[in-house]
Amino acid sequence: MGVFVHTLEHTLEDTWMMFPFLLITYMILEVFERRNNNKDEKIFFGLQKYGPLVGAIVGLLPQCGFSILAAMLFVQRNITLGSLLAVMIATSDEAIPILLSNPSLYSTLGLLLVLKFVIAVVIGYFVDHVLYRHQKVVYFEDMEEEPEQEDFEEEQDGSACPCCYPEYPIYISALIRSFKIFVFIFATSFVLTLLIEWIGEENLSTILLSKSFLQPILVAIFGFIPNCAATVVLSQLYMTGQLQFGSLLAGLITNAGLGLVVLIRYNENKKMVFLIIAILLIVAVLFGMGFFILENLIQF
């Protein structure tokens, strides 16, 4: 019981200062997310005209709805495969607010965002101009409204971002989102701290393969979990020193939010879905392993 209480107090002491940062971040995001004007159309047309470049920029924004939007557009053949992959690779979901809540990790966050942007752009254009150069894209001005499309949009309306609460005022929604993520962070930190106390740091590192080249591969597979909780766990493991930067990068590359769920549900070409998953995994493992090895060489 003594260890339990001590761990509880220690975890609360370490995490309570995150809440104000989370609240400020989500207040800003709420303002951005609720802008209901023609700027979304500009994003759509930008995805068609500039492809992966706009996709990477959009993906960097910590809003889980963009991967769903990109998947929907791809299913309707409005954007290329490279544009879709750029959005998915750049997406980081809740990792950005969590890393923002810790000022000591701002440099890490900056490096992470730059790398994800560059990787997303490079892979996106490589896919579009080397692997699949002759993709057929249906432009918006040539589309006709179809019942299936309307049904799809209705089904997505209000559920595109399950972490959001558009029915409440901005400050209430931001408060709820901040509190939910804080509780998850606190619970994760508490469990990890208990594991470290009971198992021991050396044994826990062995379990998590912290010194093994397999860690980026396992984390990349873990990243496919279609839930923002996955990015919370990855961020927390990195902040506690159980994951190296290369592994964090690998996990955040494969984590495309609910975008993959939309593809699996609505894309009739299942081979294409498996191809997208394979590309994400290969990219995540290659870059994750690369930075994992580089980090270990620098430490050595």
C-alpha cells in the first residue's frame, strides 16, 4: 500500500502541470476546427493541385478528422495515393498536445514535425511519380452528387472526430478533451511508474526491447491501432524513457487515426488497402530503424 500511495503522489506531482498546456492547446484547436467556411474547399482543391505537399501540411495539424477526410476523398478517387499517404504519414493525433505539455520536449517535437513533413512529402511524390504515375483522379468540378456519397457524408457527420464535442461551447469542449487526455496520461504514467517500481528499470527495458533493433518494428505495428489512445501511450513511453526517438517516429508514422478504418470499411479494392498498410509499415520501419541506429551510435 505504501508503494501504491507513494507512486500515486509522485505521478500526480509529475503530471498536474500538463493540464494548463493541454487546455490552451485544445482551445486553439477548437477555434481552428470550428471554422465553418470555404477554407475546407481550398484544402480539397489544394490536395488535388499540389498533392502530397498540401497533404503533409494538413496532416501535421493535430486534428484526427483530416486522415478520415483524406481517406474519404481517396475512396471517391478525388486525390492520389501519394496525397493520401502524405496525410497519413504526417498525422500525429494526440502526440502533439502531449509533447507540447512538456516544455523540455519542444526541440524533440520540432524535430519530429520536420521529419514527418519531409518524409510525407518525399514518399507522397515518390508514390505518385515513380510507383503509380498514371492514376485516374476525379476532379471536383466533374463530380455529380450521388446518393451513396450523401449517405457516406451523413454517416461521417458528427463522428469524423470522436474526440471532439461540437455540441458544446468551445471552452467546454476544450475542457472535456483536456481532462480526458489528462486522465489517460495520468493513468498511463501511474501504471508505468508502478511497473518500474515493481519490475525494475532494467527488467522493464528488457521487456520493451529498449536496446533491441526490434523495438521500432514492434512500435510501428502497435501504431496501427486506430485510436488516439495509441499516440498517447507512445508519447508517454517516450517521455518516461522507455522508447527511443526512432521508435516513436515509427509508431507515429503508422498511426493514421481512423483513416485506415474508413478505407477498410468503404474502399472496395482491398488489395489497395493492404498496399497502403504495407507502404506505411515499410516507411515506418526504414526511418524508425535509421534514427534508432543513429541514436545508439551517438550515445555509444
